[in-house]
Amino acid sequence: MKQEVSIVDVAKKAGVSIATVSNVVNGKGRASASTIQKVQRVIEELGYTPNLPARNLKTRRTDLIGLVVPTMEPGRLQDNPFYWDLLAGVEEGARDRKFHIILAGIDESTETFAFAKERRLDGLIIVGMNERSQAIGRAMELGLPVVFIDSYLQDSELYQVNLDDRMGSYRATSYLIAQGHRRIALLVGDIPVDRISSYGVLHERWLGYKDALEEAGIAYDPQLMIKLPTSLEGGYQASNRLVELPDVTAIFSFSDISAMGLLKGLREKGKSVPGEYSVIGFDNLFISEYTSPSLTTVSQNILEKGQAAVRMLLDQIDGQPIEERRKILPVDLIVRETTGRGPFL
Amino acid sequence: MKQEVSIVDVAKKAGVSIATVSNVVNGKGRASASTIQKVQRVIEELGYTPNLPARNLKTRRTDLIGLVVPTMEPGRLQDNPFYWDLLAGVEEGARDRKFHIILAGIDESTETFAFAKERRLDGLIIVGMNERSQAIGRAMELGLPVVFIDSYLQDSELYQVNLDDRMGSYRATSYLIAQGHRRIALLVGDIPVDRISSYGVLHERWLGYKDALEEAGIAYDPQLMIKLPTSLEGGYQASNRLVELPDVTAIFSFSDISAMGLLKGLREKGKSVPGEYSVIGFDNLFISEYTSPSLTTVSQNILEKGQAAVRMLLDQIDGQPIEERRKILPVDLIVRETTGRGPFL
DNA sequence: TTGAAAGCGCTACCAC
DNA sequence: GTGGTAGCGCTTTCAA
């Protein structure tokens, strides 16, 4: 059993009161230079480390935030290298401000966030919630500062960090059109397209696609929607559908991961990219530059996304004014080798 | 300001003492069925949630463990999808036992682990330390239970979870030999090969490679060591070196990630795989099945690795007997399409 | 400039 | 069975 050294031990040995030690430790209150010196030396000698949980009992702050990620949603966690960067961004941002993060995987349908209350977390960052998830209501009931990432929730009171998905999608589609493609398939994910509006990110990207078509005077064709999961396997399967669609010369996939599956599928079918099909992805994973051919994609800075979310959360916690509750990060189109000229150029 | 409801409020409203409430909450001590009922109803009504930090002040346990990952080591964090699975394994294992994890990125050279003491963490899981890192000494000084993952530290007192890297490497190399390859290049990482023994994982894998050669009576040729980072870019560069090595028909890369870079490099040079070169990787990332051709590799169960580490840590914390301080997880050779027959078959 | 003391929410011991 | 109460390690008035 490690013998804990407390503020009392320090006070005793330094011959001062615990109040004084507390003042020295926190740099608050007043203390003479000599007292400070003396106390600090004793702290050093004893190897005293302040007990944060105890301090928090008084101050009512834990300097701890929860990062909540749904574990059960298939094709997200397991599949996407994405999350690691996000996490790194959040961790880094928190560290800069002396916060630590508690990582919690939840089952979206049953989680009550009791742990957040029990541990008296200062705030929560929640990733990838669906609008209709009951979890969001429960999270808000906590009365804690919460920031949602990639969730596209209607309620404008909620703090959110998202990507400019619609713009990204618009730019990707426009680029294909500019390259002379007209019939552009879309790998939208494993959802009913008629209810796409409740799938935030996907909906936005779908709208961006339509924006571009409309601008170019191309009719939207529901036949071109491929409803398969945005995963490696989903992309792979999608290649089967793709080749059956007449006159299609390009496909836009809502994630790089599925675009990779797609590339593999097409290669196995002997279809050349970008010769017969132009392919464009979304995310710009670190690996996307290394596919063959290298993947044209919409780039998002995932690290920055994590950082923006912590910033917004911590400002909220510190009671600092928040400029905007809904932060939208910019996207960038990265043209590489999977896109080429279409028949109309 | 959210009005905190404490044990006192519950006690008052239920007309019992706080001691009784505490008993009910913890299911300890004795209490009549009717009291229990009454108290529980009040808890419900008031929405009371126990304050864990306060409880921990008494019990001297936080039920919190730190997961420590070096942030500064290039080519690890950023590059490797690997970590996400590990994290997921740890989180899940912890959750099962009512622990939470605090994620901390550290700079290996300067970290003092003060946060672990301050927050009174119950234990630490540390990933990917190098033998000569000062951080390991500092971590041990804390006097906390610690488990190292992927660190291969000499000290047999330390708790460690590793992979059977040597065996994995042996099997990969043996397989290539059995397929008729004799001159097998090795992408070992960006390190001086003469000091490889201080790079745990790499050393083990290097030994496994030599084991296989020796068994087959093939002389070890230092010329075949390619010293480039085990990253996408490193693998890509490695292809340049590879093609200059005479008579080499196969290459074993110490990570899938670098194998992917390698595949791209070779393809760009017009070298066929597995026609001209057989390629074998290590890790079996979820994406490795989707490269073209799909990657033959040594598989490790990363999720399981994380789980094993928590289990070992929590048993330590709970004072349960630990069978073995050094847990070695099995590997598996997954033969896919990047390996084919060599000239000697 | 310093110290005494109250109290944060909880557990655990000991009386009743 | 139940309650009183002494701390756990700390911050923070308020006095001195």
C-alpha cells in the first residue's frame, strides 16, 4: 500500500497551515516569497501530488469530458480508420486545456448516460448520432454541456460540429459533370432513399449531389441510387450493381472506404478506372492516396474536427461566449487518378 | 446551475439517516425491505445519482484506468488503423467491469505521468514503449499497476501483453520458402539493423525470419534488409530498393500498411505481384483483404489484445492472482493473393 | 500574510 | 435495523 501524502503532511512538515499550502499550490491568495519557497521544497521532498478528485469535490469541476461513440452501429467503428484521427484531435485539444477525456462506447438504444452524472463529467462530446435516436434526448436531460459531431440534428439550440457535406458533395459531382459525365451513380448507404432526410450526413451529401445536377440541367434519376452500406464490402457489392446500370460512366461514393471496395470490385470485373468508370470518394483517408489508381476524393480534416468540437465544448464549460452553435468545417476536392473524361467532353 | 441532489436530500425526504441511504445504494449493511423500498422511491423521485468522486475519496479507488499512447512517434498514431481496434478492445473490457478509461496521449520523452497520480487512477495500460524509453521507469515509480502492450521489455517483473511476433514472422517466412522462394527481402523499419535488439517487436519479427531461414538452410543476407519506415510512404519507397536487389523474388513487410505502399510502388513499376514478387504483410488490417491483389499476411487479433491487457490490469487492481505476467497472443497466417510460387518450386 | 474551521458527498464504524 | 459521526483531501471564507 502506497502511503498517500496529503496536504496535511506538507503543512505539518513545512510548519504552516494547510490553507497556506493550498494557496501555494494553486498560486492563489497571498504568501510571502519565503513561505512559498519553503512549502515548495517540502512538496518536492515529500513527493506530494494534489488529489484532484478531492479538489473537485469542492470546486465542482472534474476537468473531465466524455467522448461518446456508439459501438453498436455496424460499419462505423469497426470499419473506419476515421475515428482514430477524430479521437486524436479531441484528446489533443483537451490536453492543451488541462482536461482529460473519458472514452465511452455506448449502445445508442439503451444508454442512459448515468456514468456522466456519476462521474460528474464537465461535458460530453457525442459522435455520429441519428436524429431519431432516443439517446440524444437522454443526453440533453443531463443538463451538461454537450457537443455533437457529425450528427446533423435539427434543433438549432444544440451545439454541433459538422462538415460542409453538401458543398463537398456538390463539388465532387460538379467536377464529374465538368469532366463530361452525365449519368453519375451514387453509393448512398444502406438506407431507404425516401427517408434519407433523417440521415443527416447522408442527406446533406445527397442534396449536394442534386444541387450539382440541377445546376447542370441534368435530371435526377432514382435508378442511379445504389443502396448498399458504405463499407468495404458494401462498395465491393456495389460494383455488381454499377455495371448493370446503362450508360453510367461515373460513380460517387459517400465514403473512401466504400470507394475502395468498389475499386476492387471493378478491377475484378475487368473494368478500367478511370477509363470506363470514374470513381470519386469522400473523406480523404490517409490511405486514399495509396490505392491504385489513387483515389479522387472530398477531403475533410478530421483532426481539426475533433479539435473544433473540444474547443466548443470547453468554451461552453468555461462559460465563454460561443460565436455559433453550429460549426461547419470546410471541404476540399482532391483530384487524383480515379477520375477521367466522360463521354460529353 | 443545476441543483445537485445529494445523499442528504434523499435521507431528509425519506426520513432516514444518510447512513441508511448509503446502505441501500450500495446494497450493503442491513435494511428492512420497507426502508429499502421507501429510499429507492425517493431516489427515483429526486433523480439522485451518487457522486463517484466523493465516494472514491473514501474508498480510495477511482475505477478509472489510463490508456497511454505515445503521440509523438511518427508513423504510429497517424498511420495505423490498428489503434482503433486496440482501443475498442480496452474500452469494452473495462466497461464490462465497471471501469472507465482515460485516454492520454503522451510525449514519451517528457511525460512524468503526473496526471495518473493527480487523478488517482487505479492503473495504467501503456502501449508501444521502447525498452530504452525513460518513460517506463517513470511509469513504474508511480507504484500503480501497469500493463504494457507491444513493448517487449526485458524486465520479467513487468506485466506485458504481446503478440507471438517471432512465430508469426517465422510462419510467414517459412511459407515463402515452402513456395519456392530463397532470396527474401525484409522491410524492417527505419532503424539500424545492428541495434535491432532494442526494438522489441521488430527484433522478434526479425528473429522469426532468421529462424525460418536457418531451418531451411538458407544463409542470412544483410543486403536484403530494407531500412525504411513501416508506413505507407516507407513501403512505397521500399519498392525502389527492392527492384535493385538481384534475384529477390519475395518480400516480407513488417506491417500491412507498408505492404500496401509497396504494392502500389511495384504496380507503378510494372512489376507483377505475385508474378515477379511475392509480398507478405503483418497485422491483417480490416482493409488488407481489399487490396489488389488481396494481401497475404500474418493475422493478429487486436481487439483481443486490448481485452487481454485490461483483464490483466484489472485482476492486478483487484488483487487477483495473475497466472503469467507475460501474455503472448497467437498469430495466424492468412494466405491470400500476393504470394505465389518462387523459382525453386 | 497566515491560520482556523466549515463543509463538499460519501463510507464505515460503532452505538443504540 | 438504523442513526450519529468521524473522517477522506481539499478550497475558501473570515479573522487574526
